Amino acid sequence: MRTGNKPSDPQCPLGRFSGTGMDAEAVKAHGWHQSGILVVDVADKRLSWTDCELIRQIGEKLYGKGRV
């Protein structure tokens, strides 16, 4: 039940575990540093055209044609 403009506490016992979101770049960096797993957006503006093309080719070799 709401009282005024203040939201009420979660009614579900799992509500206290609800997250506040995540920093996707931090998760990707952690994956790279800890496990050698690289997650890259082929259209990342920080990469050159040749970098993006290489990533696209590797993705297609491993997984087949993608959305791009």
C-alpha cells in the first residue's frame, strides 16, 4: 500500500534482492580480465573499420552469419 508519494516496501521476500542495474562495460571488462572472454559490439564506435571487419569475420567463422 502506498502512503503519499513514498513507495511501499516490496511485498515479495525476494524484492530486497532486486538489483539496481549493471554496468555492462564493467561486466565485459571483468569477463576479459578474469576468463579471457571477449564481448564486442561489431559496430562499437571506438573501433576502426578494419577492427570491426575482423570481429565480424571471426563471428561468422564461429557462429555463422549475424544480423549485421
